[in-house]
Amino acid sequence: MKILVVGGGGREHALAWKIAQSPLVDEVFAAPGNPGIAAFAQTFPVAAEDLPGQLELARRLAVDLVVVGPEAPLCAGLVDALADADIKAFGPDRRAAEIEGDKALARDLCRRHRIPGPGYRWFDDLHQALAWIDQRTPGPLVVKAAGLAAGKGVYVAKDLDEARDAVRECLERGRFGAAGRRVVLEDKLEGPEVSVISLTDGRTIVPLESARDHKPVFDGDKGPNTGGMGAVSPAPRVPARIASQIEREIVLPSVHALNQEGRTFRGFLYAGLMLTDNGPRVLEYNCRLGDPETQPLLMRLKSDLVPLLLATVDGTLESCEPPEWDPRPAVCVMLTSDGYPGNYPKGLPIEGLDAVESGPDLQVFHSGTARRPDGIVTAGGRVLATCALGADVAQARERAYAAVRRITFRGCHFRTDIGLR
Ligand code: GLY
């Protein structure tokens, strides 16, 4: 079987790495892929968002399955376009993917179906948004661009002045273009965050193991939010009782709600949750695997991923054996460029990659790298992730950080507290 992975980040590196281990698979391709994927699969310089280019490539390679990693092509309808061309494609279609592509739509869907989340309002109009903020009791407020903003469209405003500024940033200054023409204003919730990802074909739900992302750029959860500075699986503080409450009160009703609204979801449904004193609350949905949560999750997945992907597309997940997980925890540490999540340099040589001895218990996943004639260079804000399994979190951390210490590039930054509570 031939499989094409669409995307070029760490999530897609981990997906391609796992897919390549399947005995069902003869060849893995990736577009655009990255130098880490190119070490074991053929890559093609077609952007993930280039729908006609991806369609043409899938046809030319005569692949049996396309696995779409990132949200942008999912929300743009790549799976619909492939299905129309009779090419099997894994991931939600455009209407289902809107659960991530339109945060106002997602909040309204939750409200209609009584899925617990924060109090919220959404606005397209600057003056109405500011007038609503003026009537609020002073305090923190979360301001979100409703559309896709590459993980940068969320402001956690500590007071109403910051909230006003964030609203102006979207609705007046147009920082996120079309993605910020509508803003969602939400009560700020308190509690530990957890990412709950499930595989579903719209009828059967297969929960993955829990994972926790570390979003702020600095140790101790300080500084601005990023796409994720590291992740650990399983997530601490999710005992079985809470996990089943999350499934009952959030995941099942979400899948049903999507079905009822004609948005049947087939793929990885990601619920970003806050475990508040009053129970779990939905912070956001994503229509795909998280990055970097995918990296530790797939290190821990012992079962073959490919039959699960195929069954999701075919609507036969019910007949699959539940996935088997390595009980050992995995820790993933992201190495980022100087200045990220703001502006950062690119093209800096990366040293030491060869000094890391990868194996089933330790991998270095490429997120933002490029190959130049003289070696591999930085090409993004998030550059690489070292990911290790260990007998316990302490050992997984020790292994992941030992690999971090071998890799260098100018201005390399990483958090030192990934996996610590
Ligand atoms: N790690 C969060 C995300 O993938 O959106």
C-alpha cells in the first residue's frame, strides 16, 4: 500500500514515522514533508494548502490513502476534493473541520447541545465588541480570532484594557486578516489544561491516551502562548474517573452534535479542555492531531496505526481492536528559534543531529527545518522536538533533555520544565 502524508511539521513527521512501520505499507510519501521525513520517505515540494497540487500528486503517485495532517487543508476542503476524485483520504471534510475553522460556530454548537464551555459572545463589529467589554466587571477575558490563525489568534487578556487592545488588533488593525474579522470573547477559566484526542468515524469513538501540551514560551508557564513548547503523555491529573466524565460529557455529545448538524466528523477530534472545579470545560476543538501532542502519543502507540486510519475512512472503526499503548510515559521537548513566537531568524545551521542515537525509545522529530547543500538549517519558529519514552516521567525527561543538549543552533531556546507539574 502507498500512503501520502500531507504536511511538513513535527506532527506529520511523527505520523509518517509511525505509518512507515506498518507491515501494510510499501511506500510512504510526504508533501511537502521535511528533512526528517526525507530520511525514510520521498518528499515533494507541494504546499499543504495547495489543493490542486496535492490532488495532482495523489493521482500521479496512485496512492491508496492520503493522510492530511494540518488544519488549513482540512478546513479548505482537501478531503472533499480527494473524495470527489475517488481517492481515499483520512481526515474530516470541510464542514466537519469547521469545528476548528470557525470558533464562533464551535461555541454556538456547544451551546445548542449543552456541551460545557465558558460564557462567551462573538462579534463582527468593533464598536459592539467594545461596548460589550465596557459593561463587563473588570477582570480577565479571553479574546480569540474566530478563524484559523496558526495557533497565534488567542489573547489571554489580564484586564479589560488588554481585551480592548486585542479586539482592536483583530477587528481594526486586521492582524489576522479574514481569520480575525470575527472575534469570540470568553470568560477565562481556571484549572489544569488537558488535550483529549479521539479517533472517530462519526459512529464509534476510540479515545487516544491523554496528553498535555505546554503552550507558554517560558518555564513556569510564563510569556506568550506558542503552538506548543513540549508535551507529555499521559497527562498528569487525568484519573480514570475524570477521563470517563470527559468522554460522557464532552466527547460523545460533541460527536453526536456534529452528526445532528450534518457535519459528521471522521478523523482525529481534539478537545482542548480546562479541568475546572465545576468539571471539564471545552476551551477549543481542533479537527486534527495536536502538535506536539502527536509526537509522544505516537511514540506510545504500540498498535499499527494504518488499519485504524483506513477503518475511520471506511466507517468501520467498530470492528477494530482497541489500540494498545505502551504504559511508559513519553516526554517531548521543543527546540525553538530565538524570538519565537514573535519574529525569528531562519537559515541557521543546526549541529549535533547525528550525535543523537535515535531508536524506538528516542526520536528527534523535525518541525521547522530545511536541507541546504551544507546541512540542515532552521526554517521555522518551532524547529525540532526530542521525544523519549522512559520507565517514569523523570527518566523520559532525562532522555529527552540529554538529546536536547546534543543539538545546537544559534539562539536555540527550550523550556526546561516539560513534564514537571
Ligand atoms: N498543541 C496544540 C495544537 O496542536 O493546536
